[in-house]
Amino acid sequence: MYKSILRPILFQYDPERIHHLTFKMVRSLCKIPLTRSIIKNIYGVNDPRLEREVFGLTFKNPVGLAAGFDKDAKLYNELSDFGFGFIEIGTVTPKPQDGNPKKRLFRLKADQAIINRMGFNNEGVEATVERLKKNKGVLIGGNIGKNKVTPNEQAVEDYKICFDALFDYVDYFVVNVSSPNTPNLRALQDKEPLTALLNTLQEKNKEKGNSKPILLKIAPDLNNDQLLDIITIVKETKIAGIIATNTTIERKNLKSNEEVTKEMGGLSGKPLTHRSTEVIRFLSEKSNKAFPIIGVGGIHSAKDALEKLDAGASLVQLYTGFIYEGPQLIKDINKAILKRK
Ligand SMILES: Cc1cc2nc3c(=O)[nH]c(=O)nc-3n(C[C@H](O)[C@H](O)[C@H](O)COP(=O)(O)O)c2cc1C
């Protein structure tokens, strides 16, 4: 129903407006208890064989919602009804910020892709914390970043603020240094600043006593040497794992009209499927499976998800595939995993 009826209507309109409208629709619908249980019945796949123990947490199934969809933690309770095993909120920054000027989100329909240059638009970490206090049992990842106005030399402070504020309300953390839409952010992926940043957060983590898993989210545009550095950094800083990958700045073999493909920002969806799986495989093989990987990037079918799991991912996440395929995709993946058992 999503692909044949809803999507053609939604895709007529501006993507960012539709995102907010869909949020309102889903929230209103889910206020009716009957609708909520119908959604759960249609999309939920409850089976203990889907459970995964990863970095000390129990996931009810391995299919999560990627960061950026529910940036401000406004809809995670309702979204989990559609069958997600976990929801990653954020990227959040210490202070609220508007992000880049609109228009900043583009559909590339012929490529089943999206280009975005949102620029960490979010209401700030405190607003997110207030919403997370209403969590009804959803496993939450907290994806953290820095404000645009914070220079890279002071970035650690921003990550610390978000880490402290979210600590009691998320199950794992994601350090995002891989978004292409905050100027210079990706320079923090270099070995020295990255090691310093992760060590600082791990120190804080230790101070807390009951430490939380910290993951690092990386770009698909890193070369093999940089990926080898990442493996070393994970080992040295003893963080819990990697999320591979964020959006790409590459624009290869696209079918959509040239005007839209030239938009600045990160490309996600189908054109990313292969590269992100390649990164997962490289990290898994070269590290001898030393740490868990969450695989994300261009999962539009159960087959795409299984390929990421086979390449070494322990869990997967969706964003663009969820927009193009709808919630049935979550169910299809979980069913395909069960079928393999
Ligand atoms: C509109 C949009 C906003 C995003 N915002 C964030 C973000 O704030 N933080 C982040 O780590 N990733 C963000 N992402 C990246 C996704 O989490 C994901 O890593 C990427 O899109 C690749 O997966 P996909 O091909 O399934 O979309 C965003 C992606 C899109 C399309």
C-alpha cells in the first residue's frame, strides 16, 4: 500500500515538508490505541531468534532506524511500532541550530537516492533529553555532534556536553565526525584529533561507572589507509564499534538529471549500497572481526541487508530505503533473516 498509494502522493511534494507532515500524521494516528496495535500487528516480527546481543546490549531484532530521521527524538516510540529493533536519534548538538538554508533535501528518484545538506538542524540536546524521558522501552542510540559555530579545536567540549546530557537516556552513543554538511567536521576523522576525542569520551565514560558503548560513524569516502587507521583507533581507544557508513560526497554513475546530482551534500540510497558494504567487509576482514559493525547505506531490500550482515555487520540500519520502500522493508528483512535460520 505504501509504494502503490502513499508514496506516489508523498513524492509529489517537497521532501522536507513531507517529512514533517508524515511525522504529524504518524503521531496523530498512533494516539489511537487501536491503530497502534494494528500497525504493530502488520509490521512487527516478534521472534526470539531475531534477538542479538551486541556490545553488551540486547536488540529485539537487528534492524534499526539510522540517524537523521528522528533527529530531535520526536517520534521514536511510534516509529518502533513499525518493527524497528532500535532507533538512533540525532545528530544532536549542544545548542539548537537551524542547519543550512532551505532547500537542502533532494530526491533523486531515478537513482532511488537522496542528497541532503541539512547541516545538523536540531533543537539542541536539552530538548532531546526532555523527550527521551518519555521513552516507553525503545532501545535508543544517541548520535552526537558539534555546533557549526564551534571551531574544530573546541569540538571535544561539544561532544562532552552532549555525552553528559544524554548519558542516562540512551543505550549507546555514536560519535558523528562523518557528516559532509558541517564545514570541516570530517577533518576530525584524522587519526590524531579522532583519537583525542574518543579518549576523552572514554575517560568520561569510565568516570560514570556503568559505562555505555561508544561507536564511531565513518564516511564511505575514506580510503583503505584511512580505514586501517580507523581499525587502529578502535583498538587503541577501546570503543565498542563502528557504524559504516554515513552519506557519500561521490557522484558516480547517477541516472537522475545533472542539475540535481550537482547539489552539494551527502548522497544516500541505492548508489551507496555497494560502497558501504565494501567498507564493512574491509573493516571486518582486516580487523579479524575485532569489533561489532552496524551496517548502513543503501539497504533497499532484504537481500541488501543480508549482504551487509554477510560482509560482517552485526546489525543494520535504514534511512533512504525506508523512504522509498516503506515500513514493509523492515518486516521483509526480519523475515529473510528468520528464513535463513
Ligand atoms: C536527510 C538525511 C539526514 C541525515 N542526517 C544524519 C545525521 O544527522 N547524522 C548522521 O549520523 N547521519 C545522518 N544521515 C545519514 C544516515 O544516517 C545514513 O548513514 C545514510 O543516509 C546512509 O544510509 P541510507 O542509504 O540507508 O540512507 C542522514 C541521511 C539523510 C538522508
